[in-house]
Amino acid sequence: MRLAYLILAHRAPNDLLAMLPALGRHGETYLHVDRDARGFDGHWDDLSKHAVLAGQRHSVSWGGFSVVEATLSLIETALERGKADYFILMSGACLPVLSATSLAERLAQEAGEYIDMMPDEEAAGHDRRRRLMYYRFYSKTMPRPCLGALNRLSRLAWTRPAFEKEFGEPRFGSMWWCLSRPCLDWAMAFRRQRPAYDQRFRHTETPDESYFQTMVSLSPFAERIKGSLTYVDWDKGGSHPKTLSRRDLPRIQASGQCFARKFDWDHDRDLVHSLLEAY
């Protein structure tokens, strides 16, 4: 079972240089660094020794379609350059919490597509479909009051056509996934054949939490869908998950998931290194 790790990063090159070799012992590694990230000068040569850099770097506005574009750049690079059977999407704050051997055995035995799918009732309770009804704009340069005013105006001025009439039922969930090569081959062919799909998710709120979920659910691989392999703790609510520590390990291990996020490398560096060594 050949694995590929697709890593989205925007900070902490020294942390990446600790993580990439540990992952690289067990598979291919691919890295996308936000085009606007600072602090990477002088690190590119070392990073390129441990990972294949994405073919195109994007300026990432978190919550915008640029996150999807960065992910697509990683996928296309990995499909073209590598021979992996499974592709695992991670951030620089993700860490493995199960051995690579156990992960490979699970993937070989189950042969699933591992992606978070929010139950329909929960999606309705959070009114997730509303995200696809209106145009949403993101910018790193426009003043926030102006950007907020633009998005409020867009909700008043435009309602987009019903998503399901053009593409089918939308699905929602966390963006971190582990998908097979056949599934991703199909997905890349699908978006080439139907460019309107990408266009629909542009200027949409948090498309990274719907784009891949919907695509996989529309695919011939929908019957293989299983839950995400990445543990994330949202119990405290809010727009950011809990920062994990050693005290969370029993709960993470009990979940049966293979990765977890997010960890504070500065605060729990010993824990981080012990997890990487154990992988």
C-alpha cells in the first residue's frame, strides 16, 4: 500500500522540516506553501529534499476557493509525479497518532474513501445550504469593513440558482480526507468535463467544506465512503478547533482515527516528536 501525504502549510518551516522526513519514511510527500507565507527564505532547498513542491503556489485566503485551488495543485502534482494508492490531505498542524503499518493495513483491508460527511439533519440545523445560495468574496488586501459591506450587499442583491438542480445534492464536512487514486482520477476528470462545478464554488463561503464532499458523493465511489481518518475536537464550539495536548491522547486513541489536529508545536514539542517517532 503506497501512501502520499498532501500538506497545506503557511508557517513554521522548521516544524515542516521535522515532520516531512517522518512522513517520508512511509510514503510520498507533497507540499503547498501559501504564496504569501513569510519566513521560508533559506528553507526551500531543504524542504525540496523532503517533499515535492506543488506545481503551482496560490495566495490562500482561508475560507475562500483558494484553499481548494491549493489542494487541487497538490492532487495534480501527486497524481502526475507519484505512484501512491492513497492520498492523505493534511495541514502543517496535523500529526499521525497511529502507526503507518496499522494505517496501511486498514486501508488495504477496508478499501474505502475516508472523508467527513456531515449528517443531513446536522447540515440543515447549521443551514449549510445557505453557503451555496450567495456570492461570498475574500481578499487579503481589501479593508475588512469594505469586504464585509461587499458581502452584505451581495446577499441582498443576488441569489444563485439552486445547486441541486445543476449538480445534485450538496454535502458538507471537514476538509481533511484520505482518498484513493481511482477516486481522485475520477474527480479530476469530472472537473475537467464540467468546469461549471469549479465556477459554482468560486466566491462561495468555505467551499473546502463542501467541494470534495459533494464531488465524492456524486462519484461511482460513493458507496465506499467512510468517516474521516483525522480527529478534530469541535466540542468547545466557535470557528477554530481545540488545540490538542497530551491529555487528549486517550480520547484520540479511542476514536480509532489515524491523524489528529491541531497541535501546538511550541507548547508540546516533546509530544510532537514522540508521535512522529512512533509513526
